[in-house]
Amino acid sequence: MADQTILVDDGNFGNVVVCPGGVVHINLTHVSLKFLPEDFLKFADLIEKAHRKYEEPLLTGSKPRLHLVASEKDQDKNADPKD
């Protein structure tokens, strides 16, 4: 690994390195990805676009959707006795 260039290292989460052959390695705890340089740039662009869309609701101040959660017991209590 001495001849690899470390682009980023986030401790226990993972790292991104470039080997002497130019291949970009993304190493996470349970996943490793290897990209040719042009494919890495496409992947990075894809993740950046997804990141922006993921943050849009947070930035626009939209409220989270709430869901009613009830146990089967609660649902049985509210069931129509005619059924």
C-alpha cells in the first residue's frame, strides 16, 4: 500500500486510494469497489447527484411524513363487528 495514493481515509468507515496502475479503490467495511479513472468520475457524479436529491427535502424545510402504527391487537379492537 506504500505505492498507493490515498485520496481520503475516514478511519473506521473506509478509504479511497489510487494504485500505481490508476485504478481507484473504494474500500468500506463490507464492500470494495474498483474503478477505472473515467468510471470513477462517472460514479462520483452519480453519487453527488443522489446526495443533492437526498438532501433536498432537508433543505426545503418540508416536514417528514408521519405514519400511523398500530399493533394487530389495536387493529382487532377497531375492526367492524359486522365483518
